[in-house]
Amino acid sequence: MTGLKLRMREELEQHYTKLRLDALNSANKVFDDPSVQLKLVNNATYAAFAQWNTQPNRIKDWDWPTTLQEWKLKFPKRFEAAAWKSNKLAGLALGRPTYAGSGLRLDYIEKAPITDIRLVETMLVALSAYATLLGANHIRIMHPVNTSVRDYYLSFGFTYNSGQDCCIKRL
């Protein structure tokens, strides 16, 4: 990568990191439970995530560290958030703007195997804040893992689009 492209990439990353932080800070002010905090993903997140792999009741086996590193290189406008409850990693979410830029996608979300956090509701607050900062007019939750999860998303006012296999909510 040339120096100019690298500098432009770094500037984009800094700009969107600030927007992500603003969205997460706004969301944190809304929560009734002060033990719940949304933060950007960092080394502490990766260390805490490693404990998830030892839990027998983990539903998905996504490789968050690898996926997040790939997305950090590919998508400077990405949405990323780590949910913490009482200083324990409670969930992770990752998304990006739609190709047209009119929406914000949530591509991955996973709750810690042992936690009582309401992760989807928590992340929707931050997603809405970030989508607003980006000028998006809708949120999409991509590829619900099954019909029960899809129906759960619908309970938050989303509608299901079978052609794109996603749940959509207008802002």
C-alpha cells in the first residue's frame, strides 16, 4: 500500500473509530443497569473471549479474533462492540454499512455462554446510534440462525425479507 493510501486509510479508521465511540458512549448513557457497558474491541476483549471456548454450552463457534482483524482491514466504517457486564465479556457484535450506504447491517452477534445480559436489545441501542451518525435510514440483521431467532428479532419491530435473508427495521 502506498504512503498516501495508507495515510488515507488511517484517517478513515480514526474518523469512524470516533463515530463508533460516540455511538457506544451514547448507548451507555441509556442503559438502566450501570454494570452494563459497551466498548470497542481491544486486547482485553480477546483475552476474555478465549474463556468462551471452554464453555460446553456455547451455541456458535465463530472465531471472533480472526474475523474482527479481517474486518478492521476491510471495513473502516464497520460497527463493532463488546458488551461487558460487571467487568465480564457478555457479548460481541460486528456489522457494516450496506453497499448502498443507506443502512447498517448487523452481521454477527453472540452472547457469552453464561450471562444474563439482554444482548440484542443492548446492541440495538448502539446500532441505532451509529446508524444515525452514518446517516442510515434502516438497520438489517443478517441471516438469522433459525426461525426462533428470526421471530425474536421480529419482536423488536423488524420485518423479515426472505430474498435477502435478513430482518429490517426503518429508523
